[in-house]
Amino acid sequence: MNNRKFPNKPPYGTSLDLTAIRIFVAIAETGSFVAAGKSIGLTRSAAGKALTRLEEYLETRLFHRTTRKVTLTTEGQEFYERCLQILHSIEEAESSLRAQPTQLKGILRITVSEGYGKMVIIPFVSEFQQQFPELSFDISFTDRIVDLVDEGVDLAIRVGDSYTSTQYITRVIDRSRVDLYASPGYLEKNNAPITLADLNAHQLLIYGSGSISHFQLKNINNHMVKLQGQSFIKFDNGDAIRVACCAGMGISLLPEFLVKNDVKAGRLIPLSIDELSLDEVAIHSLYPNRQFLSNRVRIFLDTLIEYLERNPRS
């Protein structure tokens, strides 16, 4: 980012108008004067004039314009990022000052690992909304690592390793035992593994990306053992592994919260391997390290932790 200094003189009035900032952000996000105007209740002409005044004030071209679309210049991108921070800080400050626990409103944007979201977060949100009926949710179920700041997300709930960046605040909110599972149908066709080495004769259902093609498990001597399997199928989604395992496609290594119902229904069987030392996986909450934490995020997290204590997954 460059060190460009924007001028001190206002385009109109006595200060840089927040309305002008909102218009600019709307144009940047829609790529269209017409769409931006509609989103904030202005005509295309009014949105265009507001942008022109803003550019004159800043003495900087913020957009490249063509007959079909508008795109941010380098300086425009820098200003856009600053404007997002300003608008978000104002929203959070107002929320912290005005919102009471019984009056949560607005939209809470969450990203959550798909399996944990389906098994835990959906039932919780159903209960939470009974207490806060005016609060809306925008929930993305994905195992993809999401950039919360760039994508405008308030809160992430992730299964597994936490982020170490100072840009985020993380907190362990839950833990789940991890075990090996197979379906009854798979075990009818294949000998059940008794030792860790026996797993090398089986098809493994692996979670990961890149070059990962094996299980890495801890034995009772606290040593990590790498198991390749006879063959493998790799997924980037934990719930897809659960479905494949229930279909008899191989042996999986999954957290208990994800397979609890399948084990209870007899669709999956935990494998008993004496050499195996089972670990727990941590579930983390993650949110941007900002000066103000909105009441929506704070109350949601506090209530979620209380819910998890009342409803253990094991």
C-alpha cells in the first residue's frame, strides 16, 4: 500500500460526508452506477455526481470507466479498503452503544465447517433465534479457509488447527474425540483391521488438499505413524467423507460429533485398534481483531458456549 495523503478540504459541507463514502463503496462492490444507486435509493445520475464530487475532493481518479463497467484504480482500491474499515467501525460502535441483549438486530455473517455447522450450529441457531427473533443470519457452510476481513464475515467456526495471525482472535469453544470408522457393509467384504499396520491393506478416505495421501496417527508410544493404505480417496469436505464411509467406500478418520447419529443408527462402526492413541480435535471461534466487538458476535458466542456445555456431543 502506498503512503498517498488525501487532501484536507471537504467536497461539500464541513467534513467528508459518510453518504459519499457509502455511495463510493456501493459502486465499488456492484461495478455499476445503476446497481449502486438502486441499492441506496439514488438515481444513476445522483450516484455519478456524488462520485465526481468525491474524486474532485480527493484530487484522485477512483475508477476506470468504460461503457460497460467501472473498476477500481490502484488508488481507488486503497481508498475502498479504508472506507470499509470506517463503515464497519461505525456500525460496531453504534451496535455496542445502542444494542441491548433483548434487542439484537441486523445480520450476523458466519462461516462454519460444513459438518459442524449441520450437526451443531443449525440446532443452536434455531434455539438462539427464539430469544432474538429480529436478528438475521448469513451462514456459509464450507471447509474453505475464508478471509474474514476481505469477505466481510463477522465470525468463523473452524474444526482443527487455529490461525496464528495477529489479525484474528481465536478461542477454543469445543472439543471432539477423533476415531476410525467403517460401515458394516465394508467390514463384511474386508477383514476388520486389528493393528495399525493392517490399515495398509484397506482403502482410506482422507481429508486434505495438495499432496496428502495418507493417515498420520499416533500410537500408544506417542509416536506418529504414517499409513498409506492400499488405495485412497481424498476429499476436501468432512461431511463428504462421512457419506462415503456410510456407503462402504473405505475407512475414515472422523470427529465424533460428525458420526454420532450414524453410529447410533448402525450405519458406522468405530474400529477397535489397541495400538491407536486417540486424539481430540479442537473447534475454534475466530473473528477479526478489531477495537470493537459487536454485541451480535459477543452474545452469539457466549450463548453458543453455554449451549455446548448443556448439550455435550459425546
